[in-house]
Amino acid sequence: MDWSEPNPERQALLRQNADMTIRVGAIGAGNMGASHIRDLSFAVSGSEVSVIYDFDQARAGALAVQVGARSVGSVEELMAADDVDAILIASPDDVHAEHATLALATGKPVLCEKPLAVVEADAKAIVEAEAASGQRRILMGFMRRFDPGYTALKAELTAAGIGEPLMIHNVHTNTSAPYGLATERTLTNMVVHEFDISRWLLDEEFASVMVLAGKPGPLTTEGERDPILVILESASGVIVEVQAFVNSQSGYEVSCRVTGSLGQAVMGDGSFITRTKAFSRGTEVPEQWLGRFADAYRLQLQGWIDSLLAGGTPPGASAWDGYVATIISNRAIESYRTGQRVAIDLPSAPALYA
């Protein structure tokens, strides 16, 4: 059953569990974690945040007071807590793999922010552990799969729409680099979204990747490159471009243009209102990602909680999807380092993810 789509059986199961509440233990109370914690506490039905851990104990404690939770002093204490039914991982990228591995061992369901792991071997180990358990417990935080703009774009890729996709051009800009600019991190943390959503749009894998790093902007850290252009080729030959600019200063924008065999479909940056006033015309651009994808994050969290209440497989990206995104990111890093086009050879997916 597809638990990501409304259907009578799913609704019946949800009604049976209407009095249940999924108690979430949240690891990470930074910008992303705090947003998820507030959504689970106030905007998502059927959930509450019961326990919060962050390496910054004061930050965790302050947020816990706001949402009626308690804070704890370690990840292990959170995972072992009797009042935690499910685990949210929104910690720094470098410890996602460690936290996901610990979470799998508890048998509790997990929503893990991207990336699943920075290092390919770590992502592989997580997939192998989940496959050995015989049950999908990890939902990857690739929230664009829930975004109304992207779902509408995917609906265009039919004979009734623009036909067979032939080329995709993505633009992804951040206002600035608050945690510092490192080109390889751009690939594992930022462009990883395009790796996943382009696979989802095309329903096929990528065969190669090349990273072109041209003239750096004036605010680029010495020794790093920004902006960059990533060029992927799918198994059937579809060319996918990603223009990524971390330190653009212009705002947070995401767009995707698909050229099909029968036409073209364009998803804008989420600013759906164009204002004309005082002899000028334009749109407002959000400063951060939450200004663009707030609905997608909320819909992802609601889909996750609904699936837990209904006893189904979580909708959206799996741990396997997270592993594939890490493989692509690592091949892109290899291309960046060597200046060469790099082949992407994927292993066979375990039966759990078929």
C-alpha cells in the first residue's frame, strides 16, 4: 500500500489510532532540528516531541521548555527513553551515520535528515543493517519529494504533459555560507538534494557525473570554488545540470526546468506572486530554505507520523535512496578533485527496497 496517498484503508487505520500520539525524541536543536521540533509539536497531528538532545545543552533545554519536552545529556539516553516511540536525527552531517546506526539498534522508526552519511562505506553499513532487520525503519529527509511544486512538475512528465524528459536544468542558490564554505560539503550537503530529486523525477539512475568549477565569486573562501556546475547523465542519456551557488548574497532560490519531447515545464523558486509597483516588477526571495520549503517539511513530517499511526511503510525516500545519494556525492567529489568525468556504478538494491 502507498501510505503517501490518501485512501480509505489508510484513513480507517488512522481513525482506529486517533487517540494515539507518536512521541518523538529529537537529536539536534539547531535551525533544522528546531523547525522540525516545532512542527511536530504544533503543526503535525498525532505527534509530540517528548525528549530533546543537543550538544548545546542550554539550547536543548530552552527549546524543550517551549514545546513541553525534556532535555537529556546524551544521544544514548534519548534513544533508550521509555517515552520515545520514534527518533528524529537532525544532528550535524558528520554524525548522521553514527546516530542512524544507534537508532536502528533500538528498533524504533527514524527520520534522518540528509545526508544519510558523508562517507559511502558508512551509508552502505546502515543499508545492510536495515536490510538484515527485514523492515524499513528509516525515512530520509529528502523533503522535496513532498513539495507541491516538485510533485506538480513530476505530473507533467507524461504523454499528456511534456512527454519524455530529455534534459533537466536545476538552479540552487543560498544567501550565504553560515557554517563556512567548503566545495566538497556543497556536494554532500546542498547539491545532494538535486541528486535525489532528479532521480525521483526521472525514475532512473545516473551513469556519470562531472563537476565544473569556474571563476570563484569574490566572497569565496581561499582554496574553494563557488559557484559550481554539476553535470550528470542518466542511464538512458538524460542530461541533468545543477548550478549551485552557496554564497550568492541574493537569497535562497531553487528552480527546475525540464525539457521534454513534447514541451517544457518549469518549476520556479516558490515565489508565486509577481508584484508590479512604482515602475518596477519582481518577486520576494526568501533568505533561507525554510522560507521556500516550509510546506514540504511539514508534509513530510505528517506523512511520517501518519504512516507510523497506520502501521505502514514510511512514504518518501528510503535509506537506500540515501545511500545512492551518498554514492553520487562521493563520485562528484572525485570528479571535483580530478577534473574528470566519473562513472557511477551502483550495487544491486536489497530486496527490502524493491
